[in-house]
Amino acid sequence: MTYKMLVLNIDGTLLQDNGRIHKQTREAIEFALQKGIHIVLATTRNFPAAKRTAKSLKIKDYIIAHQGAFIAKNISKPIYVQRIHEQIASEITAFLESFSCQIRLVHEKFLIGNKVKLPNNMMAKVVFQSANRFVYQERYVDSISEKLVDQSVSPPNFEVVFFDENEMTDAMTAIKKMYSEVVCIPIDPLKMAIVPAGVSKLEAVRFVCSQYGISKHEVVSIGAGVDDLSLMQWSGLGVAMGNAPKEVHDAADWITRTNNDNGVAYMVKEHFRKQYRLGFLNNLKKSDLPEDGYDNPFLISSEKNKFE
């Protein structure tokens, strides 16, 4: 199988725990781009933050941001947008304020969050994108619901970090019963996203594939969170980062190294090094292609190979 698209999560995948992209990962992305591979970022992050990462890697394909609710190359020209209605956003905010949690209404142009004192062990769960402070405004207030009385917001998504797993479970259950218009997507045991019904990374990737004329069998996806599960299971090759939880590993076709050990670079080297540039392959007549075989340089093995 010749792969034509590589879908990458950002946090826990492209980024190391220190928030940086390693030189080897940058070189691997450049290598894949030279092969003619479409590289699509699929993230729960806001569009400006995802765009900044894409620009640093010289990626020019569509960006799937806000957990799939916002797809664009340019913020002013999205090809797909879904929003949570302002009234529902206000009601969910008021409901969540009854829990001990960090609430963030994430718009593509700004963010509104509540001021909370986070325990030391929770700081890593909340990503503050201060590097984007000049292009993306973040406002933290004592009460988001009071703020929404004066300024209604229809966000593509919420990001919510809880201090207790049981409270997150209770909140998800209640929201599911109260609102058919939204869905809660768990990211890890203490963090979830709330998006419009029908929105997910998987549906967003399917939409982008339809724009490019790419089939599911031609897609490689790499992820590290439970929100990447359905996409990985759908893709022609689903790859789990070594730092992903067990349930993600169990669902993957292939497990690469951790984000701190250049897992993306290792995967690209193993699976794309023998693939010819897509432009070259497209110019070949079908009759000129060699028969399928183990040593066929035009093919990439999809055999399950878990890196230990």
C-alpha cells in the first residue's frame, strides 16, 4: 500500500514533554513532505496554536483544530466549522461551574477561562499557549457564566480539566442526558473536550480526505490520546505513540517510540523510507509496477509491529 496522508496529533506526539519539537522530528516531517505526502495536524488545540506548529514545520495542508470542529488553512477561510450554540454554551458553562474544574471556552480567535488555583500535580494538564499571546487572546475571569451575560460566545469547543475522575464521569453523564446537541470527548482520565454533535477528529479527517480524493487505506494516523482511538482504528495504518495509554496501544496497528524518544521520526523512517515520491508514482503506468512482494520498494508493510 502506498500512503498519501499522514495525520498527526500535536500534544504527546509531535511535541516532547518540554513543549518543543526535536530536530529529528522536524527532519522526518521534511522527509515526508519531500515524498509528496499530505501532512495534516489533528488536534484539540485552537487554530492559531495549531497553525503556529504547522508553520514551524512548513506544513501547508489543511489543519484540523478544535477537536475537528474547525478545518482551515487560513483562519479567515475555513472549509468546515461547527459551533456550540451560544445559549447551550452558556448553560453548560453554568453547569460546569458547580464542579471543581478548569473551564475554557475555546473560540478560534480568543479563549475565555475561569480563574482557579490548580494543584501542583495538575499544572501539566492545562496547556497555556503564551507563545501565541500576540495573535490569540486568552482572558481568565472569576465567573465565565457572568461574562457570557454581557458577551455571548458560540465556541467550536470547550476544554475542561477536572481535579477528580469521578466528577468528570458525573459531568459527562449529565451533559449527555441533557444535551443532544453536543458530545463529550475524553482526552485522558481528568480532561475532556466538549464539541458539537457529530464532530470528531475522525469525521474531520474523512472530510479532508474527500477534498483530496484519498481513501482510508491511504491514511496513516499517529496519536497518543484516547481521543485518537477512532481515527487510528479507521486509518489504513493506525500508530500509537509509546507514551499512549494501554487502550490506545491495544487498538493500534503499530506502536512507535515515545514523544520524548522521537517516536514520529522513528515511525516515518520505518514506514516511508522505501516509498517513492508520489509524483513519480503517479507518472508510472500501472503495468510498469512490479508485482506485490516482500522486497517491493513501492509497498509499505502494514504488518503489526510493536516496538518494544
